[in-house]
Amino acid sequence: MQPEKDTILYILTKSQEYLKNLGVPNPRLDAEILLSDLLSLERIKLYSNFDKKLSEVIKNEYRKRIKERGNFKPVAYITGKKYFYKSEFIVNQTVLIPRPETEELVEWILEKEREVKLE
């Protein structure tokens, strides 16, 4: 059974297909992050609201975001934020996006600092 056209489920599915066809990595995750950010919802809440219909204003803004992602603009630059080491940072195209490897480096440095204090 096909989901109703203006619902969260339908729009997420179509967005995922669009991004996948363009070769964007993690198309479902990116589609979910962009929509949950736009709706100010936790991603998990999208699943409990799959049948909710979206307004034209929301759909148009979401379409814009998906097109930006389809042009390989990083999700963090589209949403304007990135979570890093348990904190949310405001980002734009003039700053580097924190990467998971950097979090690992922070963990390593903190562990080394603890070891030095123990000596």
C-alpha cells in the first residue's frame, strides 16, 4: 500500500530515493535529519508521526533543503548546527564541521590527561 502523498512517510521515502539516485551517502539518515530539524522534532518522533500531513510551506522549505543536499552540501551547513562532544555548535560555510574523528582525538587527549594526573 502506497502512503498518502503529503505525509511524512511519503515525503521521506521520496526524498530518500532522490538522494540515493544522486549518489548521496546515507540518504535516509540525511532526509530524516533535515525534516526533523525543519519540524523541530527528534528524529524518533518522525516515526510516530508518519501519517501526519505537511503544509505547503513546510514541503517547499524541505524540498529546498533536499535539493541542497542533492548538490552535496553538508547537512550541518543546511541545518546550521552540528553536535560535537555532547554539545551543539552553530556552523556555517565559514567554519569547518566537527568530525567524528575529532571526537575520538578529544577522548584520547582526555584519557592521556587522566593518566598523567595518576602518575
